[in-house]
Amino acid sequence: MIGCTTWLHPYVFYLGAQPACKPANLVCVGRILCQMVPCGAEEVDEAIKSAHAAYLQWRKMAGMERARVICVLFIKGQHIQLPGGSFAYTRREPLGVCVGIGAWNYPFQIASWKSAPALACGNAMVFKPSPMTPVTAVILAEIYKEAGVPDGLFCVVQGGADTGTLLCQHPKVAKVSFTGSVPTGKKVMEMSAKGVKQVTLELGGKSPLLIFKDCELENAVKGALMANFLTQGEVCCNGTRVYVQREIMPQFLEKVVKRTKAIPVGDPLLDGTRMGALISKPHLEKVLGFVSQAKKEGAKVLCGGEPIVPSDPNLKGGYFMAPCVLDNCRDDMTCVKEEIFGPVMSVLPFDTEEEVIGRANNTTFGLASGVFTRDISRAHRVAENLEAGTCFINNYNISPVEVPFGGYKMSGFGRENGQVTIEYYSQLKTVVVEMGDVDSLF
Ligand SMILES: NC(=O)c1ccc[n+]([C@@H]2O[C@H](COP(=O)([O-])OP(=O)(O)OC[C@H]3O[C@@H](n4cnc5c(N)ncnc54)[C@H](O)[C@@H]3O)[C@@H](O)[C@H]2O)c1
Ligand SMILES: C[N+](C)(C)CCCC=O
């Protein structure tokens, strides 16, 4: 246990009572790394006020000045000509204090994807990481401080649902950017609606990956693995419904199972490791529960799906499981309908393009999708018809920061990354300029 410390400004970070554990090894399994006291109303208010005070100075700085601290994208308005030499122009202005609330699966990335554009647009941000992964957002705050971000502009508050609720309901908050599950996203949206706050929701998914018989099979197999086993399958946009055209199903399964069985599972700090432990014991049990349910509903486990103890004795007690491939799946099975958030691939056969697009879209989610084919016309036709915020053609899970990311349907709205993010962290002011006399009706 790390000793109790409270740091205020530039961020609020309370260490005290809520354990954050490491899931992988004996030295750390179940061992408490640090303890957090969830922030209550007083601390949340203090963080928001401190962010607001910093925002009042930060918003006045020119883009060039902010660019000395944080790499600022080109933020510009429009010039619109009007009759008689008059004109209007638009300015992109910051929103104020934005709140970021993060999930546990990409804790540093989520904090960065939210706070960097927020700050670049002239806002302040109060960020609440998941209580499962509370530490890396604080490291990000330290990086910002070192880069020259003014005190208070990026504050980290710790806590769970109660702290998140306080943040969403605070009257000084202009916007909430949330990453997490659909049920929590709905609550965040409801609370934000009451205060007419803008919202970005990055929610869950159950994305389809369509593999046509004319694909380059080795690439499709590699793509299916990238779509399912990256980060132990704890990835929102994973392509966990793998639709394979019937004619190539035997070859696909043989290759995918061979590669899946060869995935080195173990210590995530070693270069050769490709899969680590799941986040927690309850989450491991939940994922294994999906595999048991799939078997009951008629799926066939081709490999994995059970807890494993890696050969390294230090890893005993870690929350490891063998990556799993499920065959004989149907669209009505729980494993095909629900987000598992673990290393479980469900494989389903299809016959025609029209049929598979209908089946792929038959879900309330719409985060991502993918297609493997050599037919360029088909690739773009499928991309157009799939109801998802991203479609990967002949690859999967490629998301550089220049490229917008976000969902359709219940997977959320708003976008992170890319130039378009500016629209979600700024508001547009129109300035109308008269160059002649006022033509009054009165
Ligand atoms: N679309 C994306 O970009 C993306 C990225 C990562 C994860 N996710 C999704 O996140 C989910 C897994 O993450 P999780 O289990 O941490 O999700 P979660 O919804 O349980 O929690 C997310 C965050 O919300 C907070 N929270 C909980 N209740 C709240 C409330 N009432 N008000 C305000 N905040 C509240 C939590 O403390 C946490 O910080 C999966 O569904 C995954 O798909 C989506
Ligand atoms: C970087 N990825 C793989 C696109 C993951 C984004 C965050 C989703 O959970």
C-alpha cells in the first residue's frame, strides 16, 4: 500500500480506501497497489472550480500560445460574404469545463483522447478514470504539468458511480465525454440532458467482421485475430461476430484455430507475450460464463475458453484464460448478441452478401465493422451498407489519432480523434458585420 497523500492543484488525487489491484502475477495478484478515497461533493466542486479558474485564462490564449504547450490543430471559422459588402464570420470558441469519464480497458488512451482535444480547443477538463485503473490519468496530469499546462486546467478526481454522478450534475460543467458501457452511458446522457450539457458517448459494441471467399485468406485470418484477441479481447470495437462465407469455412477455421492456440499468454511486461491477464476475477468469471452459456446453446468450442496458469510460477493466481474460438454459432445465441469483452471469437457461416449485411446490421450496437475481400467494388458497397461508425477494409483495429473514431446506434455518438473532434469540444459563434446603413423596418 502506498501511503495516504492528497494532492490538490494541478489535479485532485486522493489515496486512501479503494483498492486498485494488478491482475497478472503472483507478486501482485490481489495485492493492493494503492488505495483511493472516492471524491465526494466537496472535492468534485473544488476540482471543477479550480478547472474553471484555469479555463478563464487558458481560453484567452491564442492557438499559437496554446500550441507551445500542447500540439494544437488548426482551429478556424468561416468568412461569409453578404449583400452590400457586409459579411459574417464564425469563430470556434471553447465550451468551458468539460468532464471526461473513462472505462478501464484503455485508461491512458481514453484520458488522452478526451483531454488533448479539449485542452487544444481552449477548455479545461476534470477527468475521472475507472476505479479499476486509477493511476495512469494522474501520470498524464504530471506530463501535462511538465509540458506547461497551467495548474488546475486538467484535474483528476477519483471514484466510481457516485463521483461520476456528481460530475455530470455539476452546474458549472459544460460537457461530458463518456467512455463505458451502454447502461451507464444512458444514465450519463439523462443527467447531462437535465443540465442541457453537450455529451459524447463512446459505448460498447458487438461488431461484425465479414470474410468473403475471394479474400486473401492468410490476411483474413490475421485480421480475425486482431479483431478478437487484441488486449485480451477487452476492446470496445472488436469484431467478435466473424461471418465467414461457407465455401472457405473449413480452411478458415483450421488456420484461425492453429494461430489462436499459438498465442503466447503470460507476463505482459515480456516482449514475446501477446496476451495478458483479464482485468479482474469477476470479469474473468463473467467471460468464462459466456463460454459455458454458448456451449449450452449449442456452440462448439474449437479451442480455449478455460482458465489457464502460465508456466512462469510468478504468474500463479493471475486472471488468465486461453483465447477461445466458438464454432456452430447462430445469430440468436447469447455469445453472438452480447458484448463479452474477453478473448472469445464467435464464428458464423453465410452464403450471400445481401444476407450477411442484413445479419450484421441486426443489432442495437454500431461501433465498428470489417470486411475482407479482393473485390474493390464489394468492399466499398459493404462499407456503405454496414451500420457502424467505422468499417475496416482488409484489416482490423487500425485507429491512428488522425482518424475519427465513434459509434452509430447504441454504441454512442460524437467522435474522438481526427480534425472533426474540434466540433465536439468547441461551440460556434456567428459574428454579423454591417458595412452600410441600417435598413430599419421601424
Ligand atoms: N466506444 C469506445 O470508445 C469504448 C472504449 C472503451 C470501452 N468501452 C466500453 O466500456 C465498457 C467497459 O468499461 P466499464 O466496465 O468501465 O464501463 P462502465 O460503464 O461500468 O464504467 C465506465 C465509467 O463510468 C463510471 N460510472 C459508473 N456509473 C456511473 C454513473 N452513474 N454516472 C457517471 N459515471 C459512472 C465508472 O466509474 C467508470 O469510470 C464496455 O462496454 C466497452 O465496450 C467503449
Ligand atoms: C485502439 N483501439 C484498438 C481502436 C481501441 C480503442 C478503444 C476501445 O476500447
